[in-house]
Amino acid sequence: MTISHTVGGFILTDEKDASRYTLMRDGKLVSVLDYRDDGHTIALTRAFTVPTFRGNGYAGKVVEGAVADIEERGDRKVDAVCWYVADWFAANPEHAPLLRSR
């Protein structure tokens, strides 16, 4: 199943069958956020931006969109496995309650 949202000129898609969020701009894939979902926690495992699109903040946008989607659903905690995702949460402490406690 695939669920898409339009976010400020971008299309954020949760590709559940592939366990990843994708961020598209002008019909082109710009960034991906891989995850593992065990039914209680979503481990955000890897944020990646296509090399030709790096330096535009797209990884931050895909993480922001994924976090908003997970918060809206309200049924999962997040495990920030990827260093980039962990840094994003550190820079956005208002989303810290979403993090799985260890």
C-alpha cells in the first residue's frame, strides 16, 4: 500500500511495501527514508538524498514529513537509528516525545 501527501510543492509517499518514505519534486525522486516497523516502533534506519540533489535540505524534509505522518497516526514510537534522523530530533526537541525511551 502506498500513501502520498503533498507538502509544500513536494510529494511525500509512504511506500509501505518497500518500507520507505520517498520525497519527489517535479516528478523526480530526491530523497528516501528507509524504516522498519514492528507494529509498536518505527525504526528510521537510513536517510538518503540522491547525490545530484544534495545540499538542498531534502533529507530534512523527508524526515520532517515522515515524523509528521507518524505523529498523526499516533500509534507508534520512533527509534532514530540513522545518525541524520537522531540529529534531526536533537534539532527539533518538540518532537522528542515521539522517540522510544530506552
